[in-house]
Amino acid sequence: MTERFESLLGMAMKAGKIAFGSFQVEGVLKRKKGFLLIVAGDASTTAKYEMWAKDLGIQVLTGGSKVALGRAIGQSPKAVLMIMDKGFAEAIKKTVEQSY
């Protein structure tokens, strides 16, 4: 994860535009909301969220560790994050594309 990626996650968290953890992400998916699902590379049980998001047309990014994702949003380790704002989602996607 790049510094810019972590910074964007932190800003989105402060703005209240991130759902994190299994229960919150599942709730967002049930309501068919959200713009970007981020899954930790070392997460073990996220396949259902990835498939669900893809069925809804929500892009899925995989990378980083649970510890790194949690640290970026000022929380304990998190396996899944859902970006709830289109602007933040686009900025994060652009950052990831530029780093590869």
C-alpha cells in the first residue's frame, strides 16, 4: 500500500465514508450501496463479499494486509472495507492504477 492510498483511506474514514468489518460491509451490500470493496490480501473468508460485490457491479481491490488496512483507518486489523463515497472510490482506484 502506498502512502497516498493510506492517506485517502484515513480521510474517507474521518469523513464517515467507510464501512468496515464483516457486519457493516454485509449491511451495505444488502442495501446495494457502496462504490469500492477493499479486501486484505491475507484475509481468509472474504469470497462471499467479493462475489456479492461483483454481482452488484462494485469493483473489488485486493491488497495489503489486515493490519495495514486497519492502521490506515485508525482501527484494529480489518479484512474488508467498503468505500461509501464515489469521489473517494475514484481517487483510490486512480491511486492504485498509478502505482502499478
